[in-house]
Amino acid sequence: MTVTVPFFISHLGCPHQCVFCNQMEIAGTKGQMPGQTEILAKVAAYRLSGGCRPVQVAYFGGTFTALPRAVQEGLLQPLQPLLVSGEVESIRISTRPDCVDVETAQFLRGMGVRVVELGIQSMADEVLEMSGRGHAAAHVERAASVLRQAGLLWGAQLMPGLPGDSPAKAMASLERVIALEPSCLRIYPTLVIKDTPLASLFEQGLYEPLTMETGICLCMAMLHRALQARLPVIRMGLQPTVELDAAGTVLAGPYHPAFRYLVESELCFQLLSGLVKGFGIGTPVRIACASGWISNVIGHKRSNVERLEQKHGIKVLSIQGESALSVFEVIVEADGKKLRGHLLDDLDPGQFLTFIRS
């Protein structure tokens, strides 16, 4: 497993003010540019704590490729000897789709950058316009092509729930992104952060945010579809920070410090619900799953167990881990029967997200 050494350059280089953005609150940093001494010291500390695991340096936030070239070089140059020695395996940066061209891609490749994450947010032009993004879906397609031709991996960041968005548009955006073959995906359901244009729209009643329930359901469908497409989802929901968790920072939207856990738990509930629905009232049920998936199957504060018992009238006797099962598999034993379910093969998103069609 790779050790990621993160540097946050919040909002630096960004040419636009998106309606949802207050990166100083989101990232818990004031966007200060790290110097060579800080970069090398942080890499050394992470290497020491990470043992023998490979190290990747990542510059998050801001628009890396919109920074002056001298600034980009100042961030990348200190890492060059570490790349040669193998102390750092690769570099990851994030940027906007309209700030990538052939020359930029070649520069990044030459400086050891391996992955470029694109802040796409949506592939619906009307959503991008209403959100103040300043780019169109065509820029995403062009940037993906340029990065791929330069031999770079690229990742996608999507933000369902923006102004003008809908579940149907969010799923359509995901399908278009999947077709472009990114190497990874992050899903950030839109939050209303204080001191943003979106906060003003919300307070005026001009924007309706996702609720926790709809946010979980929508992201559940997106995660399920991405997994079906063998597209790794490396993050769901914003990384908790002291600033983000402070009272009054998140005004509305589906924020939870363990948002992905809630989404994966809901997926497990839907799969289990389909497996146990045929059992009679009071039927004792035993559930097996991958050892690392037990918490997801149980649900937040045992919510899955309680909901299964209330909805179907069964009695869950035990939930145990089995090393032979993958994280996507569960086995339900009851009435002398053993039913096996698989999240990717036995779950139809339409059964739990009918509002996507609206």
C-alpha cells in the first residue's frame, strides 16, 4: 500500500470562484506554498513512519497547472533526487480540465508526475455553468486524451448535487467519465459551506441541497456503477478536518466524517434485504461476509441489523467473517438454506434508487 505525502495548496492558481468553494475551510489550510525544506522534511517523516511502503507525493487543492511554471518547478524540483533514488515513487497533482495541454502534460511527465486528477464535477454543461466552473465537458474529453497520449494516468473528481444537477444528470456524468477510462474516481456530494456563493443561494431558498438520505442513495448508485466498471473509487465525501467539523461550517448537505462507510453499509443492507425477504417471521438467520466487511454489514450503530429485523421479521443470530469471501460477497444461512449474494452481480441500482429516473 502506497504512503501518500499530502500538500494542500488550497485555491492557489484557481482562475475562477466556483459557487461551492471555500477551500480554506474544506482543507483546513490557508493555501501557503510549501518550500523545499518543508517538502523534504515532510517526505522524510512520512517515509520513516511508513516503513518500506512506496511513497507518492501529492499536491491537492488549487489548480496546479495554472500556477506560474516557475512555481510548479519549485514544487517538483526538490523531489527529483528522491525520484532518482527511489525514495519517492511518483507524484500526483490535481488541476482543472481546461488547464491541461500537450506541452503541460509533457512537462509533468518529465518531472515525475504519474497521476493528474481532474476536477470535473459534472459532465452537464448547464450544471458547470450554474456552478461557475468556467469550463465545459468538452474540456474534460480533451484533457483526458492529452494526458493519456502523454502516458500519464488521470483521475476524475465528480460532485453530484450541484445547482441544476439531478440524480439522472449525475449518473449520466458518471457514464461519460467511465467511457473516458480514468484510472480512479473521487465522489464528493455537494455541501453548502459557509462564506460561499452557494451558501447565499441556499439561504435565499434558491438552492436545494441533497439530504443525507438522498446523498447516500445517489452515491451508492454511483459507487455501484463504478465498481461494475472496475473503476476504483478512492474517496467518497470530504476528508474531515477540524475546520470542516466546526459548528457552522457545513450549513447543509450530506456531510459525515465516515460518509463512505454509510454508503457501503447501505449497499450491504440492500443486498441482504433481497436475500432474506423470502424467510418467514421469526426465522433465525446467520450471515457471513469478508472479515474486513463485518462493520459495513452490521451498519452504523447496528442499523442494518435492526432494519433487517424490523422490515423482514427475521432474527439475526450472528455476523461472522470468512476469509474465503471477497468484500462484495455475503452468505445468508436460514431454514437449512445457504444463499450467496454478490454486490456487483445481484444488486440492481434501479431497485433502490427509483428517483434517478426523474
